[in-house]
Amino acid sequence: MLGKTAGGLFWMSRYLERAENTARLLETGQRMALTRTKNSAEEWGSVLKTAGVLDAYYVKYDDVSKDNAVDWVLRDADNPSSIKSVIKQARDNARLVRTALTHDVWSAVNSTWMQIDEIMKRRVNERDLPATLELIRQQAALVRGATLGTMLRNDIFDFTRIGTFVERADNTGRILDVKYYVLLPTAFSVGSSLDNIQWESILRSVGAGGGYRMTHGEKTRPSDIAQFLILDQRMPRSLHFCCRKIQENLSYLQKDYGFAGPSCEASKVLYEKYLDQKISDIFELGLHEYIQDFLTDLGNLSRQIEIDYRFYE
């Protein structure tokens, strides 16, 4: 496999996962803004912060408003991380590696771009926003289904999965981190009904509400939610699940090529350092500190994977 092919597969999958995650984040922001009795702009500020685009937003706008925030995250050409921008980049990468994809996967990615490009030629109004976000999630599921259902389990498949789970782990980590440092108004809100609503918003943003209730019941305890999204081995968006999948797919590449790049060892270190502990230990250390360190090391792993493309040529 050429290094540019590995890179195209990796980033195609990352961008598609980012689009779905951002759509889920917008849905949650919309729900949470409705619970605000005073200033819903705070909620949209948290959405921008979680998506990592708040600083860039302020370059263009003086203050946060719902309409501007939604447009910035959905389709603004000045935002390279907008949903429209990342889906275009996913499609461009898919076209670059088209011969490595099945017809079903290419068609799903191309169809996703054409539909998103059409509905986002103009601002999406509040009435159409739910349907637009649902379409994004459905198209992401379509691409994922085509990938899982038609692609050989070879090095091509491994790079698509590695990209997916690197992006997914990053998203879950950011949502957990922002919870305590942006969403929560004051320390006095911890344990209040507002705090509970905000913890529930985390579950919605990663599609984990049903799974959490099956595992922990109806009560939304911060430690249980953090445990579910960090350490649960069955939850497909937990940090544990994502890091295990990254490690597994890198090990498959190692077996196929007969040697391992440095990213293989780095993935094992990441897994052992952050996921072989109890949630009580994580809270004792500090959730914010834990997540920040995890995201830094995950970013280093992602960069090492990109460097290691050359090992698979």
C-alpha cells in the first residue's frame, strides 16, 4: 500500500466520524439551549468550545448567537472544521483512494457529499435543522454500514478503522472535558438538577443514553457516566473501546507486514497508561487533568501513525 493511500483512508474516516460527532453535538446543544432560562448563548459557546472552533469563531464574530454558531459549525466556508467542510474533505480523500474502496463505500461517501452540498447552499433555518442533522447522522451510518458490509478485512480496512476510532476517542474526551469547565456554570451546581441535565446531555451527544440506562439504571451519577464513557469495554464510543480498536487494527497491520511501526507500541502505552485503572482513581487525579493528558497523548499517537505510513509501503 502506498503511504498516500493509507493517509487518504485514515483521513477519509476521521472526517466522516467528525461530521457525525459534530451533528450529534449540535443536536445536544439545541436541546440544552432550550433548558436555559436566561442566556442560551452560553450553551452555544460550549458547543463551539467542544468542537474546538471557538477561537476561530471570534475572529469572524464579536459575540455568540445561536444562528451564527449553528451556521459556523454547519457550513461556514471560513471554518475548515464545519460539517460541510469536513464532508468535502472526506469525499476528496475517498476520491484519492477510490480504487481501494468498494463501489458501495465510494457511492455512499459521494452521495453524502452531494446531498450535504445541496442542502447547505444557504443557511439552514431553525425549522429544518433537526432534519438536516438527522440526514448527516444517517449518511454517516450508511458509509459505516457499507464499510463493514462490503470491505475485505485487510490493510485498507484497518486504516479506515484506525481513523474512525482516533477521531471518536478525541470527540468523547473533549465532550467529557468541556462538561466541567464550560457547561457547568458554577461549582455550586454540582449535584443539582441542572448538573444532572448536563450530564444527560453528554450521553445524548454520544448516542449512549439507552446503553447507560441498561447498565446503570435511571440515575445519572457523574462517576457512573464517566466510568461508562471512559472505561466501559462494551460502549462503542468509550475511550476504552476506541483505544482497544486502535491497538487491535495496528496489530493486524503488524501481522500483515511482518513488522511494527512505533505507533504500535505507542498505542499499547496509551491503553495501559489511561485505561487500566479505576474511575475513582481518575476522579482523585482530576477528570480535567486526566482528559487533557489523554488527548495530548492521543494526538501524539495520531501523528506517529501518520509518520508510520511509510512502513506500510
